[in-house]
Amino acid sequence: MKKNKQNNQSRRDFLKNTSLAAAGFFIVPRHVLGKGYIAPSDKLNIAGIGVGGKGTSDLAEFAKSPKVNIVALCDVDDRQAVKSRQSFPKAPYYKDFREMLDKEKKNIDAVSVSTPDNTHAVAAISAMQLGKHVYVQKPLTHDIYEARKLTEAAKRYQVVTQMGNQGGSGDGVRKMKEMVDAGLIGRVHTVHCWTNRPVWPQGVPTPTGQFDIPAEVNWDLWIGPAKKIDYNPAYLPFNWRGWWAFGTGSLGDMACHIMDPVFRILPIDYPSSVECSVATVYKKMWDDTMNPDSCPPSSIMHLVYPRKDGKGEIKVSWHDGGLLPERPSELLPEEAMGNWDGGVIMEGTKGKIMCDCYGANPRLLPTKLMTEKKMPKETIKRVPEGHYIQWVNACMEGYGKGVTSSPFEYAGPFTESILMGNLAIRSFMMKNPSAAGDNKYPGRKRLLWDAQNMKITNFDEANQFVKREYREGWGLGL
């Protein structure tokens, strides 16, 4: 009897210990589990690079998830970082993201990059090389080469990625795709996109004057990979968008939001050609020695895309700075064309469809067709948790398991296409020293693009804008 009692006790101890061991398996520290994997019962530790302005709201959105800890902060301007530092007082604060990643790498699972466009790629690559998941604000990169390299890096380092174009997770673009896929407008052949941007100075002379650098700003780090430029308050904290050294103009700011339905719905990836025109006021800034440093006040782009299904091509136009495509005859005079930020109109062989910025509010034209036509059933999964938390959840699940709306495999080629427009703008502005008189500028030249080799084939001077030269001490480390 005593023996049986001992056996029963041993059995209970065994089961108890086994259960504890099994439970313990799920709370193993993240570094034991391997790169890119977060334990189900653990939290996602996020570091922010660029935590002022948009970075402030980005971190606040991530922190809405009970699965998230904000564990480190980095900004080159202490004035901009105040709110984030107050919101996350326990997170150590750094000026240089490279120092932060080096010292905090064992405590970080993922990184959010919300710096000026100029620094997106170098910050994101640095985090990815450490096996950290990354969320990068739009546009993904400053130039075409960087976008290609970030796309490759996401696959190489097997990390979960997301570009910050929130409309990509919205219901509107999914509904619009269901409508187009259902054949309600036939085969799309022409697309018009537009925005009201810029709402910051563009097409202005390069700022001059000598100014003391504020004590709160590390100007050398703020410049990042760009060439050395003297401090001027005209560049920050927001107007950097209008300067080629730091930003990507109206196209870079808004096309990732507005053109997302074009790339998400239609069978296209890289354009075969691009041409542009810009406001003539820009000409006042030209001289005999250098190109202007500021993006133009308004521009129009025309891109041609071969269809991936081999059935012809699709023409896509972009208008900014208050310029608009022709108003569709199907739209009543009092009806809005897009919304305040801009919009998209797709023309097909059977009709037209329009949406607002972020792919919101898709509607057939004329709009009365929305009640006259039978709308397709919902077939595409929605993202009720939103763009930010979708990335958080995907990081928790791990690379290859979690799903995001704008992973770099999508966002990279998308960004390349957008930046083709800027390449065209900067080529438009170039001097042609072999020409005489008023004909010394290329003007509206159609540029032919070899996407595989990332090269303009008919105007070699334009290829300098595919990949910029980094300042000494900066690089992608590839």
C-alpha cells in the first residue's frame, strides 16, 4: 500500500514537472528562439528611429497593441522628440541610430523608421542586418537603387516588413479591386492620379545666410548620407520634403498613398518609359553651373507599363501642385473629383471608376451606377486591426507566417516606379551643353527604362539619379 502511494506521488510529481516544463517552453527568452521569431506569450520590443512628427504618431499607433513595448528612441533633434520621450519615459534615448542599434540590439525585436526620406534606407538596412523586423515610412527610399536593395534585403535577412502607406490596409482599395476584377469597367487601359501637394515651399531658390545650429540639433546626423550642407532653418523640421538632398517632393510624399490602388489592382510592376513636364517658373532658378536644389512647384508625369499578363500596356499619369487631369464628362458639376488630398480615375473598355486618396470611397462613373449595378461580393480579406497592428501581429508570428499589406516585395517595386517620376523631373532640369540658346535643356523627353538593369537606355545623363553618392561614413553596408 505504501509502495502504491509512493508511485502515485511520483506520478503526480512527474506530471506536475512536465506541465511546468511545457509551460516554460512558451516563455523562453526571444534570443533563444532564433532570429525573427517572437514567443507567443512575449511582447514585441520596438525601437523608433525618428520619433518626432510622423514618428510620434507611428509609435503611438504601435503602442495601442498590448503586445508592444517601446524600448528605445532615437532622434537627431531633441525638440522634435519631446512628446515621444514623455510618452515612453523608460525607453533610453539616442541621437545616432547606429549607436542605438549597437547598444540595444539584444533588447530590440523590430524598428520603426520615420526619418526624412534621405535616411530611410541606411537606417532600415542597418536594422535588417541585425535580424530586426522593420516598418518604414513612405516613400520606402530616396532613390531607385535603394528600393531595389531593400526589397532584396527583406528576403535575405528574413524579416517582416511594412511600408507606411496606411491606405494599403484599407477597405476602399479592396472594394475597388473587387469591382475592377468583377469586370465592371472592363479592361483598364488609362489611369489618372493627382494630388494637391506640395503644401510646403517648392520651386524656390536655395536658402542662403549663416545661422547658428541649435544646441538641440545634431546637424551632421540630420544631414545623414546627403552631401555636406550648411545648417539653415528653411530645411527643418518639415520643409525638407521640397529639397532633393533630403526629400522626394510631392510625388514621394503622396504617390505611395494615392497610387496604391493602381499597383494593388492592375497587373503592372515596372514602367517601360516615363516623361514629364514641370512649371516654367522653375526655369528662373537655372544657371550655367548647377541644377536647382528644390523640387518643382508643380509637375505632370506620364508612365507606360507593360501588362504582366502580356495583353498590351497601361498608361498612368500623375499631376501635382494644383494641376488636374480633365474632369470626366460622367461626373456631375457639383460632384467632387477625388477629395482634398487627391484621387485616382481608372478608364476601362466598359467604363470608369474613381477613388479618393488612400483608395477610399471607390465609385463608378457616373456615380448613379453604384445603385444601378450589382456590386460584387466581398472576396478579399479585410484588415480590421489596421496597418500598424497588422505589422505588429505579423512580427509576432514571424517571417513567412505573418502577412502585411505592403511588404517590401510589394513596396519596393512600387517605390521604384514612383521614383521614376522624380528621375524624369531631374532629367528635365538638366543642362544639355551641346545645344545652343534656349534649347540647352532636354525638356519633355521620353526616357526609356530597362528595369532589370535599373538603367535609362536613351539618355545616359539621367542614370546619375538612379543611385546617389553617399557622404563619407555612410552606406548600405551591402
